[in-house]
Amino acid sequence: MDTELLKTFLEVTKTRHFGRAADNLYLTQSAVSFRIRQLESQLGNPLFSRQRGNVHLTPAGERLQPYAEAILQTWGRAKQDVALTDSLNSQISVGASPMFWEFDGISEWIHRIYASIPGLALRLESVPRQSMAKRLFDKSVDISLTCEPPRIESMQVKKVREFQLQLVSHKPNCSLADAKDLPLVYLDWGTRFSVEHSRVIELDKTPILHTHSSKMAQEYIINNPSMGYLPSPVVAQSVEDGLLHVVEGAPVMEQQLYLVWSEDNEKTELIASMLDVPFSEVIESV
């Protein structure tokens, strides 16, 4: 299988346009079309429905997409593993939702890992919450950072930190009753958070901003009349600086942070070394 064909397939899937895909790949449109025809010929099925101004995946294309993504991720990881040198002789892939990489202090935890495990190369990947279990199973990710560990017997879980989600606003001395009239910023934190959030009557409204980025949510609330639940490790400095204010009387939502890995991962010794690196010193709650 030519990985360039898969890259082209995924680019057309993303752009839904052969011309834009060609521009992004620095190819001619005819070259992109030729690659897609090659791939379709190899697989024996059309991958795209080509109607004027409306390119979309066929059922076969939809089935191929997750495999194409997994193959390219595995191939990229394989190339890096093979290229390891005497000074960098082992590699671990760490997956997390983008919002976790935004936590203040995560970089210090990563630096502490480097200091504790000589010769280590890290791949830090942003992985959607819904894809994490699959990535751990296919070993394109060795260990993940999450607040919702999968309930799967073969997965090992270690709780590394507790923190809080707090309702904050740009407005000082703001009560929950005052906040009900403010526009809502919704940080998508997962199923359990969604259930708890729905129980707060004052928040029963359409969000003005729905995002997976805690930094983006924070910046919006700082600069616009609004409110939203944000993780304490992200907002701690802004609260201290008076840029954000905790809404009085709003329920605080307790959260936990976990490291998760597959028990049959062949890098268990290396993972164990990572687990020995202190994590609780990294993320401080307000």
C-alpha cells in the first residue's frame, strides 16, 4: 500500500474538494484524481461520490477512513522508532485531548520525564476523547491522559491528580443568580460533566461558544461578558490576577486526571518508569 495514496485520500476527505486537496498537497488536480483512482482500483470500490460541487465519501470511503488514519499514524511512528539513535534509544507516545495539553504545568511534567529517563523520545499527540481507547488498543498511543478512563478490563488505570471545574465570569462579585443572564461558554469536558452541567438551571441555554479548547474559552470569557466552567489549573493565574472571577454559589465540579495504558503493551517497563515520575506536583488546584 502506497502511503501517499492514503494521504491524498484523507486530504480529499478533509477538504471535500479535489482542487483544494491538490493545493494543500502541492500537486496538480489531475495528480490527485489519478491517485484516488489508483486507490479505488486497488480496493475495488469507489471511495468518493463525485457530483458537481459536492464531493462526499461513499460507504466504502467511510469504512476506509479510520483504517487510513491508523495506517498513517502507525507508519509515522514506525519511521521514528527505526530512526532512533544511540542517544535517543526509546520512544513513548502520549495521547491526550487538546485541552489537557493546555493545562499549566504539563510541560514541567514532561521535562521531569526527560530528566528521569535518559535516551527517551516522546510523541505528544492530541487525540479526541472518543478515539482514545482505539488508539490504545492499536498501540498508536502507548499511554493516555484523560478524565474519563475506559472501563475495559485490559486497560490499566492510575489516578494522578484531582482538580476542580469552576464557574467563572469576567464580572467580579457575581452570584449564580446574576450569572444566569450572561452568555454561556461551554467547554466540552465529557459525558459526566455534561450531565452535571445540565443540572444547573441557570446554565440551561444555548452556548455562545462551544469549544474543546480551555485556553480559547478562557480568553473569550476574559474579553467578553460571559461565563463558563473551566478547569482550575487553567484559570488559577487569571483568577489571581483579577481577570476572571469565580461565580459565587455555583456548584464546584470535582474531576480526576488518570493515566491509562494497555496491559499488553510491549513497552511496559518504559511506561512503568514514566509512572514513577511525580505528577501531583505539576497541576495545582485553586
